[in-house]
Amino acid sequence: MAKTMAINAGSSSLKFQLIEMPEEKVIAKGQIERIGLGDSIFTLKFNGEKFENILDIADHEAGISYMLTQFEAHGVIADLNEISGVGHRVVAGGEWYNHSVIVDDDVMAKLEKLIDYAPLHEPANIAGIKVFQKLLPNALAVAVFDTAFHQTMSQENYLYPLPYEYYTKYGARKYGAHGTSHRYISARAAEMVGKPLEDLKMITLHLGAGSSITAIKDGKSFDTSMGFTPLAGVMMATRTGDVDPSLVYYIQEREGLTNEQMLDILNKKSGMLGVSTISADLRDLKAVAETNTHAKLAIDMWENRILRYIGQYIVEMGGVDAIVFAGGIGENSFEQRAHIIEKLNFMGIKIDESKNQVFGEETDLSAADSSAKVLIVPTNEELMIARDVEALKTQH
């Protein structure tokens, strides 16, 4: 049986799944946290068991090497050559890629040029690819791009109202992100509704530490909230989302900040963390919201920004047939789902409160008389990555 690895490498983390294909059976999954930070945490789940170890993992190569030795030590696989393909989540594919590709020297050269498009993510994605190529040279390496799904947007939706030459010279445009997630969510939601995706106007909400919202029309990404980088769009855990560029310049001048320092604030110290002043985690804020005005304000602002995009996309598409919640918050926070849909009741969009008391389960939340379906679809980017690897294996 062919086994495929689905890899999501972050700057100090790496999530993995080992999937038997084409059966789509998850053999093992886990993650490595705090890479390069000391007291790294390695977690491996398989056969209903969980193995965890705390050790110092200096870099991605050390982490991946350790992971592969643990696969063999715990009998997850007998031989590393059983892994015939490795699919890597890559955040930015620019305009070069509207689908997943087999990694070669040309692809690697282009990824290096795309680092500025996703400075928080792309270097780690590249590092992960290089390490797996070294340690598993016989496995087919595939890059699966977050931006690929959004390449169907029209110029009207992806261009910024800047001098056009900045687009032709520098690729200054909206690329979006979380495309692999939105692709899975929308396809699965269409199956739940029992209609072809091409016949539905859908809004998919990938809500987690990073959040993005996508309008899907005619089975394609029509518009999406994230922009040139994953900093734009709705308010997030530590990211601002949309903000007036003049305000950024105003603060930078008065605080005497470099461009790098300002970007660090916008990406890592803003959003829920910045407004609440206490935490980037919605669960922490909900726990104290009744007595902490900053925590409540952060939650209210977060919900407000999401509603703005939902409203915008309903108007842009000329209606909506389904609204789909996914991601850590979307799948698990029933209060936030209720608050958001409540504001849409005037349009006839309603949920059944008894159905909404669920966590992380695929569910149709719609009230019987709702004018649009409201669904939860736990996202499965790893499965989409594995499917893309399998599809490319047949062409290789």
C-alpha cells in the first residue's frame, strides 16, 4: 500500500499525517512544537495510542529525522521506503501556480522568489521540502499551494487600486490563503447539501488563529479576505486584518519603528492580543469577558469584522445558498457561530440552537425555515494534500 505524508511546516512547528492511499486511511499523525526554542514537544498518535516526548530539537532537519526514527521505533512503518510521496503545504504560489505541482529545481527557485509574499510561512515551507528531499530521496515531493484555489478570482476582485505598473512589475495583487482548506470545505459542504458545487453560492469561513473568508461561486473562488499576504482581511489572533495604511505610517513615525518592527507588530502583536491586552486565544478572552471590557471588545470586534465580509460577499454574489464554518474557532465555538448568524436573521438565515451545541463535528445547523444552509465542516487540508500527491503520482 502506498503511504503519503502530508506536511505543514511552520517557523517553529511541523504538523504531519501519514495516510494510506488511495484508501485515505490515517495511519499516524502528530506535530513537533517549539523547534529551535528548547523543550521541543514531539507528539505522535497512532493505533489509538499517543506518544509524547520533550527534547531539544534544533531545526527542521533534526525534527523530521527524529519523527522518521520514531515511525520505525513504534512500528508505524517497517521501512521508510514505504513512504512514496510527501505533500507540502506551501502558503504562496503567486501567479505561477493555480494547482499543485511536483517539486523540481525550477519550482524551488520560484519558491525562493515568493518569500516576500508570505514572510512568516514560506521560509519554513521551503525548509521542510529540502529536508524531506534529503531524508526521503525516493519519495515524490509535491507542493500544494494555499493560493492556488484563489487563482480563479477576476481582476476586479484581486487587483488593488494602485498604479497598474506595480502589478506588472511586482505582482502587487490579492492572492488569498487557506485555499486548500476552502477547497475541501466547499466540496464537502456541497456533498452535504446534495447539490453540485457549481450550482451553489457559498461562503466558507476558515476561523482559527489565522482566519480567512471566501466567496465561492460557480464552484470557484470568487473573492477572498486575505490579500497580498495573510495579514489582510478579518481581525485574527495576533494579526490586524484590514487597517488604513496611513495609520500604519502615522504610528511608525511617532514610535520610531523600522519597517520590520512595524510589520512584526501588525502580524504578531495586534488582533485579539492587541485589543484585549491579555491573550490571543479566544478561549481565554471568553473566560473573562464578563468582567474584562478589553476582552469583550476584542471578541465583539472579531465578530463584527467577520460579518462585514459575509455581508459584502452576499451582495457581490447576489445571494448565498450556504454558509460554512471551519477551523479551530469555527468548528468549536458555538457562541460565536450563534452571534454571527443571529445578525443575519433579518435575511432569513437562521440556525437551530439545539443543533448548534456541537464541537468539531460535521453538522447541518440550519433551522427548518432558514433561507440558506448553515453548516460545520471540520477542515481536512491534509487529506486534500494527500489526494493531490496521488493525482500527480499517476502523471509522474
